[in-house]
Amino acid sequence: MAEAVTIRPTFAWRYRKVLLGGLAIVLFFAAWQAVFLVVPFDPLFISKPNLIFAGLVDLVDSGDLFHDLAVSAVPFFLGLGAAVLIGVPLGIVMGWRVRVGYALDPLMTVFYASPLVALSPLLVIFFGVGVAGKAIIVFVLSVFPFIFNAYAGVRAVDRLLINVVRSLGGGEWDLYRKVIFPSVLPYIVAGARIAVGRALIGVLVGEFFAASEGIGYAIARFGDLFALDRMFACILVIMAIAVVLTEGIRWAERAAFPWRIGQ
Amino acid sequence: MAGYIQGRNVSLTFRPPNRTPVRALGGFDIDVEEGEFLSIVGPSGCGKSTFLNVLLGLTKPDSGEVLMHGKPIGGPGSDRAMVFQEFGLLPWRTVQHNIELGLELKRVAAEKRRAVAERLITLVGLTGFDQHYPHELSGGMKQRVGLARALATDPDVLLMDEPFAALDAQTRDLMQAELLRIWREARKTVLFVTHQIDEAIYLSDRVMVMSKRPGRAKKIFAIKLPRPREYEMRVTPEFNDLKLEIWNTLKDEIVV
């Protein structure tokens, strides 16, 4: 009996962070639902959680949702992959080769700080409405967090470790492999968290402008058709994906870089 | 007879951008015999660490020459290894892989590296910690790893740049005794830079006092205490006389 008394508060205490966070989400949807008890509900302008949920079930049942997600995933991962492959080496070289850094820093800052999403119509005109156009929009939006985080990571490399490797006979390539890249890796993963959000925006915007399938297209079309329940269902799915991806990266960070915990 | 390590009239001025140049070394001379334990004490900023970096091959002097086996030092080489004050361990590597670093850079095969690391882990008293990361170790243990890493490539000369300065007083006393034990087994020439006169006397065959910046050799004291050294020797009149003598030589150089 004494056990039962002690265990229950421990559970609530242990998971208080998750429980409180979850409670806020539940309250948000409950309030959304409840508001229409006093405010007149017009399905042409707004939807509410019970209808959205029904719409979501419908989209899942018909298989449309997964089809659209699969279509959108292709340019998302192509663009993001290219952003890693180009952004990381560029950022590292900018950080390690001082003159390259001086030369490119202002230009890259201008690009990073500006609303590049405004270039999307132009990119669609250049590269078409297919996978390539969308992948390039994703790339343009998500490459800069990789560049700048890798750049910052290199500048934060402990000079002592450089001297250690040099003193043991390591050359330039050894410095990259044994010190610079491992030091920069956590910065790159932190950059990936930002980049993923921007890449999602890239996919959606690309599909808003010109597409015949994909989740962004679905959102735009359901909006045009005043099927707001389905539109919101798609938006919620995108939100959930964004949360899963960024939290997944955060979790991977803790698992992969145990030495960072103490820092 | 030519010394094992010779520094002749070594001068070096640092020229940091937008700041006044700093003359770290000015006409520094040194002779180190093979197998000896030589400590260098001097005021802060007198260039003692700078000289170790020159000897290590990371820094080039403006003038003068530094010879080892009669040949000028052209860069880092596996006949010398440094133990750093701030340890310099790679945080993403386990104890074992930190120790293997130098061998890895020399492209030594994995099994051979592991064998060397295992032997050194035992030698420095880290048995059972081979798979730990540096952030899981105490300061004393970190420096044991630093020492093992320096010994891994089997250098002839061990350069130690205030290796125990970041440790608390008791750990420091223990590490000094440990170093003497390891030195007896590994038989290296040691150049040991420190601020602590006690430490220098206790460990060394000779103690060099350096002048304030730009650093020169001011005076060298031969330490005639018998080996193996015991902790009790630190409270003998002989030890204290030496300490006072070295302090009197050093104190004029210290600028507060």
C-alpha cells in the first residue's frame, strides 16, 4: 500500500514536462472546438477539430494523404541532401580558409537574411514544375543553415586540439578528419534542425505555385474548394511531420554526441 | 661534447596584428643531456612555454638555432611529444582512441595500436577506463591520458608544459609521484615547465631559472637529491635550502 502511494506522484512528477506540454495542446483544440458553442460556425471560413479529424480519417482511408506525402518527399529529400553535400563543405572551407571566409561571408549573409522564398516563382520558371524546380527551392532555402553552422563550428574549433594533432605529425587532411569535422558535426546537426523547417516551407511553396500533386498542392486545392476540414487536416499533418523531424534530430544529437552533454 | 638538445641564442618575437609585438625569447641558451629530467621555472610570460613549442616544432624562432642530435628542428617529429597543460584530449574519443591518436597519424595498424594503448593504460593506471570519454574523467585522469598519448609514439623527449597546473594540490602531488614512477620505467629525456619550485626540485635532475621577458637562462641548479625520490624529501632542510636559493634567484624576475 505504501508503494502505491509513492509511485503515483512519481509518475506525474517524472513526466511532468510531457504531461504539461500535452495538456496545453489538448486545451488548445478543446478551446477551438468550444468557441463555436458561442460563435456561429461557417464552414466556408473556418473549420473545427471534430470535422478536421473526420477529414483526416477520410484522407488516410482513401490513400490520398500518403500519395501526396510520398510525392512531396522526393523534392524534400533531394533538396535537403544537396544542401548538406554543398553547404557543409562550403561552410567548413569558409571557416578554415580565412580568406575564403572573408570573401564569401557578406554575400552568404545577404542570401541567408533575405526572404529567398520570394524567388520561388522565378525558380519555377527556370527549372519547371517538376521535381527539379521544387528540389531547387528546397535547396535554396535549406543550404544556408548548413553553411553558417559549419562556418561557426570551424571557428569554434579548439586551437589546442589543432596543435595536438600537428605536434603528433598530422597534416592538413588529418586536421580536417580528426579535429575539424568531428568538432563541426554537432553544429551541422543543429543546423539541420533549422534547415528542415525551411525545407518544408520550400516544398509547400513550390507546390503552391505549380503542381498537380503533393501535400502543398493538396492544401492549396482544398483551400480553393472551400474544403477547409481537409485543408486543416493536411496542415496538421505537416505540423506533425515538422515536429517529428526536428525532435528526432534533437534526440539524435543527444544520442550521437554524448560528450556535448557536459559542455 | 655536443649536447643532446641544444638551444643557441634563440630569439622569438610575437607580432599579433594590431597589438604591440612581444619579445618572448631573447638570446636563450640551453643544453639538455640525454635521459635527464630538466625543469624550467620562470615568471609568467617569460617564454618557457614558447621554447617548448619551438622544440616541438610548432613555432619557428626568429634567430638562433635549436638542435637535437646535432640536427636543427624542422618541424614536429615522432622523437618529441608534448603533454599539454589543458590536456588537449579529443572529447569525442574514448581514452583508448585518444591514446592511439599519434599512432593513427603514423598509419600504424589497428591491432598494434590497441596493444600499445593497452600497455600504456596499465602503465598510467587507467585500467578499466579505456572506453570512457574525457568528460567522464577527473582532471588527474585526463592528464594520465595526456601522458599516455605522448608516450604512445615512443618519443625520446617528453615536453611537459605545466602539465599539473590545472589539477588540485593533492592530485598534483600524486601525479608527480606517478610521473617519477613512469619516468623510471620509460626512461625519457624530460623537459618540464612549471611555476612551482617544489615541483621542479622534487622531480628534476636540474632546474633552470629563466629571466623575465624576453626570456634568457638566468641560472641552473643541479639537484643532488638521491633517487628514487620520496615524498619525505620535500620536508628536509636540504630541500628547503634549495627552494630558498631558487626563490631568491627567481623573485627579482617577477613583475607584479
